[in-house]
Amino acid sequence: MNIKDLLKSFPRAGRVVWIGLRPERRGPVAVVEQVLASEEEGLLGDHYAGRRDGPASGKRHVTLIQAEHLPAIGSYLGRDTVDPAELRRNLVVSGLNLLTLKDTRFRIGKAVLEYTGECHPCTKMEATLGPGGYNAVRGHGGITARVVEGGEIRLGDAVEVLVDGAY
């Protein structure tokens, strides 16, 4: 088996375990059970939906973080875990290493997304999480993605990597 084959080998699908929308900039996060993803707008109901300005406008339709990283971030802060709403990501996924999605497309529910980059922490993490919050999230901030096929995403949906057009 070569590296190309290994990069296409995933032990199992992940699962969506939390969904959050940020209806307004710097406003509270709304926790929801489902969301509609649009290839033109991103996640409907999120303040990033439809943004056409800035370098990350289309690349940041959706932000994802691994559930397994929440306790790690918490441990750096002397806590058991952190609330996903504090990190202001859209989707929390369990059971799949999100960094393995680099250079791939993946299906979540009825939507197809494309990896666009890592989601680095912003300076708000220091105010939200307390001293050291920014550094606690570094390397654990998740990824960003673009919606390439719209559709509904629900809690419990599988996150399936599309390899050569099929899972």
C-alpha cells in the first residue's frame, strides 16, 4: 500500500453531534438540530451566509471542529471541556479526524462540502475562554469548508468522505 492509497483509507464515517449558527456578528450562538446548506450562501441563518467580501467569503461557508478536541482545549484551560458555542464553530463532528479531509469533498447529510483550510483561533478566544484561550485552541480549531452541493444537515448525520466521487 502506498501513501496515495493510505490517504484514501478512512476507518469509519464521522457523526454530527452539535450544530450552531451565529445569526449576528458577535451575538450569541443559536444551537439547532438542523440547518440548510446552500452553495451560494453557506449555512442559512448564519451571519456568514451570503458574504461576498473579504478573502474568506466563499471559503468559510462552514466551520467544523472535532468533538475529541473539546476536552483537550478544556484541559489546557484547567477545565474538563469547553462548550462548542464558546468556540463559535458551526458543526461539531465526532469519530473522524477532520484534518484528513484536506483536498477532499465530503458529504454531511444531503450536503456536499469541500475542505478549504484550517480554522485558526481568533483573538476573541482570549476574552471568551480567559487567559491562554487563544493558545489553548491553536492546533485544535478545526477546519473551514465550502458548500458545493446544498442540502439539509441534521444532528446525527454521517460525515462521509467522497473518494473518487463515491464513498
